[in-house]
Amino acid sequence: MSNIFADDWDATDDWSGGGAKSKRLVDRGPQLGATVYELGPGNFVVYHFHHGSEELLFVLRGRPALRGPEGERQLEEGEVVHFPVGPDGAHGLHNRTEGLVRYVVAGIRVSPEVAEYPDLKKITAQARTESQTGERLWLIHDLESEA
């Protein structure tokens, strides 16, 4: 059991690229995922989109700046935003305020999954199954290395 307002965070690598704290609310299951995140002032989550996982964001505290395909806008506490699969669901968050931002992202979790990071010019392929390396599948393709 977890509390979305408690300050106990998972001890994981910063996958966000910008200093986000996180804790899973649902253990990695076959389909449902939910995680609470906190962004301190200046922290962000890199702009990305998924090819298989649809997501829903719930703003609990603060006013994060949401970047989407249409541009950037500031979200309000209590606002809910849906991110469909594909480029139309691209999103990144940035805390441009002096306060903390806390939000929940819930959604389906497919495996395998492909995610794209347009600003970084990278594509990742991942799966919860073991690959031929003996580890779970996690590949990063750098589009700039093709140039």
C-alpha cells in the first residue's frame, strides 16, 4: 500500500533525464501501471512518446508546464491530461515554478514497448522478458549515429 503524498521515493536511476523523483503505486504487472512523480524547481521529464502505452496524467500539486505536439501550456492542480499512443501523445513536463510539482501517471504497460525521444534523437525498445544477453531487453538506438 502506498500514499501519494508521502515522501518515500523509490531508489532508482533518474530515467527522466531531469531530476524527477518517483515511486511506483502498482507493481509492474501485465497491463496496469501507476507512478507518482515529484519535480523540484527546474526539474523536468524529457519530451517523449510511446508506441504501445497509453497514459493519463493527474496533477496533484503545483503547476507544471506541459509540452505537447501543439506547444507548451501550464497545467493547474487537479487537471487531468490523456496521452494517446504515437506522436499525438508526445509529452514532456517542466517545473518552471519555485514550488514542488507532484503528479500521477497511470496507464497501460505493454511489453515489448518502443518509445521515441525527439529532442534527444533516440528510440528505445524494451521488454520485461529476458533477451539473448540474459538481461531484460533494453535497447537505445541513436538516430544521430546514422548521419
